[in-house]
Amino acid sequence: MEYNQNIIGRKREQDILHVCLESPRAEFVAVYGRRRIGKTYLVKQFFNDTFDFYTTGIYQVSKQEQLKNWQMQLQKYSGKKRSRPQDWFEAFNQLEEYLETKKDQHKRVVFIDELPWLDTPKSNFIRALEMFWNSWASTQKGLKLVVCGSATTWMTNKLLGDKGGLHNRVTRPIRLAPFCLAETEEYLQSIDIEWERQEILDAYMILGGTPFYLSLLNPMLSLRQNIDELFFGQDPILASEYDFLFKSLFNDAALYKKIVETLAGKLKGLTREELVLALGTNNNGKLSEVLDNLKKCDFLRSYQAFGKKGKGMLFQLSDMYTLFYLRFVKNYEGLDNHAWSNMSDGKRNSWAGYAFEQVCILHINQIKRALGISGIATEVCSWRNKGEDQGAQIDLVIDRNDKSIDLCEMKYSVGQYELKKDYVEWMRERRNLFRDVTGTKKTLRLTMVSSGGIKPGKYSSSIQGMVNLSDLFHE
């Protein structure tokens, strides 16, 4: 198919929408993902902003105000005056009556944005939507109902996970994820930002692949100047984003923030038991729900420790924006509008090392491709040894189905990284410890992922696998 040139990346999502549009049957499409990720833009661009009906939920207003907005939108599209519906059952009935007048059309497209915000307390919205779809819309050939929502937990639990009449009714769920590095580069070029890849990497380590955050970058300023303005300047827009982000996604925002901020203090990750102890909370189903919701919204990742299938799961904060905000912005009380530009390299570099590790983990497919193992089944995990005499940790272990294991060391550097004797010996000792403790019989490969590449030298041949920044930018 021919992709929309105004949409950066999102080819898989466009493929799904294209199949949906060409389908002769009724389709119920749910596009979900965290706030600012580009859901509305994707739908509007793909359908060329041409809908038979479009409305959006409004944040934190009453049911009556939501219904009033629905009424005005329906009048706009139908050209017919209608009384304000008294409830959602009447609202959907009015929509049905209007769409019946367009039955001779080959396609009828309805787009309801920010669907969760329409579901105000005791409104019966979800049951009215259920009746609309099950009793009428699902039988209409060529009808396309597209819904979006930033409240990812509502979308996954109440819509996709509904146990009632909407169970398994969504025909095409689309989860929209942040941009990868290649898509970030393409997006920045589309807004006339021509930066070197090292600077794009630095921007990604702060803003992640969130299109809205990237759209705030000013082409006339350097990256450091941009970060000063966005986080430390007068009325910095991204300094206040953190609180609203959690409020818009989760009902119990305080609990979610507490978990995220606890993990921010333990960058290497915590097991569930360690997290319970740190939080002083109960190890129950509520905690499972919160952790699952945070994963669905790309705030944290969970990963298995090597050799501990089914137990020892680690949770780690992985959202780039949140990591940066909690490290440098949350407790900032200075008056320096140029705090990032004036910060010492030491403070920046200690954070950059960890942030780069997270970027690498988010680009594991690109790393596998660079190592020539894209077609080989793998398990991605970590390993840590808590021995009193020989404590050690490897944050990225690629356990391969070809009887090999890549022990990955991720190194952030602006220029080429020079391997020295003591560092190589440390890596070898850690490899030997890994073999002794795990008892593995697989071949252990020392692998380096370096943002600046590895400088050719006496010890560079000690590394069996090398991945550089260009590899991470592969689409």
C-alpha cells in the first residue's frame, strides 16, 4: 500500500487501518497509548480528517456537558437540530438515526476521540456504547467505528478487557508506542531540525520518542538551549507535564507516582518483594494491577533474571522523560534558567550512562540485527550475583538458541571508546564469574554497545560483538 507521507513511521498501524477501511464488514477500531503519543494525529491524517461523525471527550467535565458537546457535533455533521440527549443511550440512538440517512454510502466512518473521558461516574456510558455496537453498528456493512483514548488503563480494562457485552467486540486493537531512534530522526528532519545522530540520541535520552515532546524543540536553538527552555526556563512547559501526565492516565495517580519514584531511586531495578518492602505496602492484586498498568503505558519494564524463569522478575523505570524529570527537575529549586547548559559534565555523564542503557534495551531488535541474529530465537534478560565476595551485574544478557550468550556492556561516549587492559580484564572476570555461578555450557560472547563506537586498538579484538550508534538508528 501507499503510506501517508504526513505520517512519520507507523507503517504497521497504517497497514491495519488500511485493511480495516477496505473490509466490507463493520469494524471497531481501538487506538490506545499514553498521552502525547500521536493517536489523534494518526487517525485524522490517515482518514484525511474526513469523518461522517467526529467528537471528543472533554477532560473532567460533567455528563451533561459531555452530552451537550455531543449534541453540537451531531448537529454540525447532520445539519439537523436536535434536543440535547438526556443520557448516553439517547445520544447513541440519535447517532444511529443520523447514520441511517447515509446508508447508501460505501463507507461510513465514526471517530470518537478521548473515549475514556466520556465515561463519567454513574453515566452508564460503556453500557450505552455496548448497546449501540451490538444491536446496530456491528451489522452495518462498511461502518467503521474508530475510538481513541490516552487513559490506557481504561482502554485496556474497560473496553478491551470488558467482561460484559463488549467482550472481544473490538475487531482491531492498535497500541501506539513511542518513536524509535530512526523515527525520531525522521520526525526531527520533518520540522527542520538537522542534528547529528549523537545529538538526536541525547534528545531521545531526555524526551524519549514522544512526538509532542519532540515537536516542542526549536530548530533555531541547540539541544542544550532547548532543554533549558523546556525544563528550567520561565514557565517551562515540560516541568509541569509530569503531574498532569499521571492524573490523565490513572485514577489513583499518587500510588502510581510513588512506585515510579521508588524505582527511580533504584535504577538497576527491584524485585516485587523488594518493591513491596520499599513501598511499605501489601503484596496483593492491587499492586499487580498498578505494575501492569505502568508497563502498558511504557513507564517501566519487567524482565527476567537469567536462569530464574517464573521467579525473580525485576521491575525497572524505563520512560526517558520520567527518568530525566525525577533526576534533574522535580526537586530543582534554583533560579538558573540555563541550568542544563551550565551543569557540570560529571553530573550529566553519570545520568547519560544509565539513560543510554535504557535506549539500548528499547532497541533490542536493532542490536540483534547488528549482531546478525535477527532470525535466531532469543531471551533477553539480566543477571546479578549477590555474593559477598563477588557481587556483579550484567544489565543486558541475550540468551540465544544457537548455543551462545551475548553478555552486553553498554557504554555512552561522545567519541570512540578506547578499550584498555584493566577494563577488558574486568569484563573477562565477570564473564568467568557468570559461567561459574550459572553453570552454563553455552559460548559466552563479550559484546559492546557503544554510542561513539570502539576505537581500533590492542584490546578491541577482545570483543566478539560490536554495536554502534548507526546500528541503533536502523528502522
